[in-house]
Amino acid sequence: QSAGQAEWIDVLIIGAGFGGLRMLQECRELGLEAIILDAATDLGGTWYWNRYPGARTDTESWAYCFYFSEKLNEQYSFKERYATWDSSLDYLNYAADALDMRRHMRFERRVTTARYINSENVWEVQTDTGETYRCRYLVSASGVLSVAYKPPFKNSEAFNGKVYLTANWPKEHVDFAGKRVAVIGTGASGVQVIPIIAHEAAHVTVFQRTPNYVLPARNAPVTDAQQRAIRRDFHQMVAQCRKQVFAFPMTDSKVALKSVSPEEQQRVLERGWEIGGFQFAFETFNDILTDRESNAVVAEFVRKKIRAIVKDPKTAEMLCPDYALFAKRPPLGHFYFETFNRPNVNLVDVSDDPIEAMTATGLKTRTREFGDFDAVVYATGFDGGTGALVKIDVRGTNNQSIAETWRKSLQTQFGICMNGFPNFFMISGPQAPFANTPMIVDRAVTWIGDCIRHVQASGDTVVEARAEACENWTKFVQTTMDMTVLADGAGVNSWFLGKNIPGKLQAPLFFFGGANNYFIELEKESGGGFKGMQFRRPTIDAAA
Ligand code: NA7
């Protein structure tokens, strides 16, 4: 297809999840024509794909929303403390209809290439359906965790039973009744799916490589009184999220664990454990992520809880992590540890005896064989942060590819834009915070909108991050990471550091200096006239 047949659009957005929809809204305010392309058959992003039983948010539902319209949320009823995947989809569908967004979305189109043409200052984008688009601004809202990782076990086709991936769950109901099921992986997805499958299946064997600090979610229905309070306190909630280190609707403790007696430490932690959720980590003490000794006290508290819940001492020990709490992302559990007390559930530790191959009836580790399974569920994670964009052939000013660039070094300005890739923005790109996603998205999109307004006001048409600004942000991402126990993730396959994907660049994929501080940095940059950005006219190609 020649460029002559390309469709022109001011802004092309990749991905119809929270990020894409929020960006569409911003484009309207900017007066720019925008469309969203998505590979799925419908909107939803993460919540379109991750429809496994038990999938839900780990952020309170009423704070996992669009923040730009109080009215939008006023007319919506949040059902539970944590929204299930279908409730999240319901909310996104409700918002898309209420804001008449659907006509700007095109589905079943996977973006395959995106090329910046210097002389024309346009992005040319192609899809797997053979369409070509040309746009002034290209915005990726392709997701932080959208490319599923399935370990390449030998003979993976050999298994005769059913194979499921939590990150690409079938739309049809999967019936596990009477079935013998293997689940591989005990990250946030495994922790959610295991208790539900265990209720239904004849037997579940859980293959665990690294145990996790699973914190009790303490889910509950939202009562009418709570619903009224949610509506009444909307602005307070938004302000609270903006001030919190992970953009959650909670207030960070001002007390250091070290500053109080051991008795007081236990009392506060007990209370946090009862409240559940990430309040356990943030509303209790303020030095859990930064002080190794304080962290060790909390880690031991969780291990004691695991030993108290899980009746078989050997299983309990296998479930106890021995690294710093938060070196890996702690999942929220819905009776996760209790599940191991069921007679139809057993745990297999594969940390020193890795899974190597599939067989007709199950799998083989280096020294053992496990068979007799009707189904294998992979809950084995994602190629996080950079995965989705690396899959697209994105090329910047010198025809350099994003994948090649990131193989050598990852440098961005706020995880939003890069040097050498003009008029290209990422929503929740690598080096942005990993936190309450809709809030990170909201702040990033506000910044992108302001940046585009700045372009429009300046009379220039090209904007790109300065190399020096990207270097500075990258250093800041590393320094702040090193100040926390998250740096310990290097030893425990943390996907925060790219450690879970063989051959991937090992670097912090996220900014952990605090979502609250991130928002301040964004405002400083936009309020100060975007000093880290370069605004100019298009480069005229000498050969043209
Ligand atoms: P995670 O947190 O990356 O979990 C993946 C799990 O799969 C984890 O327990 C891995 O063990 C395990 N895994 C991966 N490869 C293997 C092999 N080869 N053998 C055995 N076990 C393996 O992904 P999730 O989907 O659970 O959660 C991702 C995020 O999505 C979550 O934090 C939320 O924010 C939403 P490992 O720990 O690497 O030893």
C-alpha cells in the first residue's frame, strides 16, 4: 500500500485500555482528531485479556477509575473493595459509552510497524490487517504488562491435556470440575487463580519457584453508606492518591518502625494485617521499603502469619519467602495460604529442581516427573515495561529501532518520551512508576497534553526529549531504586528489573522514587516550560 492510500489522523493511539481511553479524552480537549487501534476484539486492555477466574485489581475499585470527571463516577456504583476483571471491563465500557468514545476505536488491528519520516514530520503506522495510517503524534498505551511470558519448556506441544495462560484466558467458561490441574507460577496472577481453581477441581498441584509475601486483601462488598461516602469524598480521594508513594487511596504513615517499641511494632502490624491490602505496608510504618532492619521485622511478621495459617509445617516453610519484602511485587491474596490446607491441593518447590520439559500427561523437572494432569495453567508472568513496544517495529529519526535501542540501554524522559523519537509519547512506558495504573496514566496524559499545547503555542511542530534530560532521568531512576529494598530484586528474578525474561536488558524498568514525587517532577517540568524537551521545525532531508 502506498503512502497515498494512508489514512491521516492527528493522533494515533495504540491500545484501548485505561491509557488509550484517557488519551482519547485529552485529544478531545486539545481539539485533535484521534483514533485508537487495538489487537483485541473490544476495549479493556489488561481486563480484556486477563479474564482468568479470580482476576481483580489490587487497588481499591473506587480509586481505580478516571479522575477527570466527578460526574462520570457519581453515576457509577463500585461493587467490591477490589473490582473483578469483569467489573473493571464494565467500568471501562460504561465510561466509553458515557463519553461517546467507541466510534474512535478500531479493533482486531495489531500495529506492526511505526516509522518516523523526518522530512514530512509524520509517523507512518502499519497494522497486520494491511492498513496504513499517518499521524502527527503517535501515543503508545500498549500496557505495562501486556506481553505474556510462557517459559520455553522442551516438548511443550507434547502435553495432551488443556493448556491455559492466565494472561490470555479464553472467553468461554472453563470447567475445572473433577479435573486434575497443574498451576505454574505463584506471582499475583497465580495467587489469585489458585484458590478459585482449588474450589472446583479434583486436585491442584502448584509449582512454585519463588514464594511471595502474599498480603491479605480483605475484600468486601461496597455498602450503600460507603458508596455515598465514595461519591461525597471523590476529590479528597484523588488528592490522597496524588500524595501517596504508590498512588493508592491511603495515607502514608509518618512513623518509623524503628522509632517504636517491639510491642508497638507488633500491635501496629497486627492492625494493618486486619485492615489488609497495601495499607499493611504503607499505613503502618514509613521505613519498610527503605530500612533493611525494619523490613526484616515486617518480613518475619508475615512469615509468622504464614506458619500460623498453613497447617502442614513443611508446606508452610516452602511458602515462606526469605528475601526482603517488596524485593518482588507482593501480591494480595484472597485466602491464598488457607488454600494449602485443602486436601486437594499440594505444593511443589521447583526452585532447585527447575521444570525442564512437558510430557504427554504433565511435566518433568530436572530430577522428577509429574503426570496425570488434565490441564496446565501457566501463570508465568509478562515481558514487562518494554515488552509491548519491542514487539512493534518502531523506528525513530535515524531509522533506529526501539528494540535495538533498548537492547543497549534504556533511557527515557519520565518514561513518557525519548530522544530520537519525536512526537512519540508513551503512557506508562518503561521508567514511569509502577503503581496505581489509572493515576499514573492520568498524570502522564495530562503532561503529554500540556506538552502538545506547548508545541502548538510555540509555532513549532516537532518535539522530542533532550538526550541529557533522558540521561538525568535514568540516573534518578537508578539512584532512587538503590535507596530501597527493591534493588534486592536482582537476586529473586524481579520483573521490575527485567530479571524474569532470559536475555532481556537488566535495568530498572520502573521509577520507585514515589509516585507522589513523580507527579511533582512532571509538574515542575511542565510548569517550567518543558526545559528537558526540544521544540523545533521539521528537519528537511537534504536528499528530498
Ligand atoms: P509474575 O509476578 O511475574 O509471576 C510469574 C510467576 O511465574 C512467578 O511465580 C515466577 O517465578 C513463575 N515462573 C516463571 N517462569 C517459571 C518457570 N520457568 N518455572 C517455574 N515458575 C516460573 O507475573 P503475574 O502475572 O503473576 O503478575 C504480574 C503482575 O500483573 C502483578 O504483579 C500485577 O501487578 C499484575 P519466579 O518468581 O520468577 O521465581
